[in-house]
Amino acid sequence: MSRIIKGTALLLAVIMVAMLAACGSNAGSSEIPKNPGNVYRVIVQDESETGVKGARIQFCSDITCNMAETDENGIATFEGFDEGSYTIHVLTVPEGFEKDTAEYEAPDTYGDVTITLKAA
């Protein structure tokens, strides 16, 4: 009987290890989907690199500004823009984060800009 109990306990331990491994090393953090290559994206994350939903982002050329809000992955996407020079501002942050007043530069070619917010 004791062999059956030990065998069952071992089997349960192996199953639990396999389930944890299946979760991957990024458990607890958001996985950022790959940029499709024809858009600018602003990725807003907290200090543990988890995406922050609900930050309002301003994306500006020399002529005009556009706004977007970050989604559940912390991503604000700006489509339909030619590659070029753009500045980025964080207009508002969700409750629990410090206001970010920095000005960020987008890359000259399509790509991502990552902004890390500090907890309030």
C-alpha cells in the first residue's frame, strides 16, 4: 500500500512540474505581440515589465498630434503614418502610477517605443 501512495505522490509531483513548465518563464508578465512592421507602437509597462492598460498617449508630427489609449497589453498603436520623425507624450496614466512628463522620440522607421511607469 505504501508503494502505491509513494507512486501516486511522485506522479502528482511530476504532473505539477510539467504544468508549471508549460506556463513558461513569463508567467505573471504580459507577452508583447510582434510588431507587424508597418506601424508605430508605444508600449507602456510598469516596473515589473507588465503592460499598463489605460494610459493615454499623444503621438505628434511637426503638424499634428493623434491620441490613443493603451490596451490590455499596454500597447497603443499608431497606423497610417509615414515613417519619419515623431514625438511621444504620456498624457494621462491610470491610478496608482506617477505622471510621466518626459518627451520620447519615435524611431525614424516603424517600430516600438517602450515607456516604463513608476508606481505612485
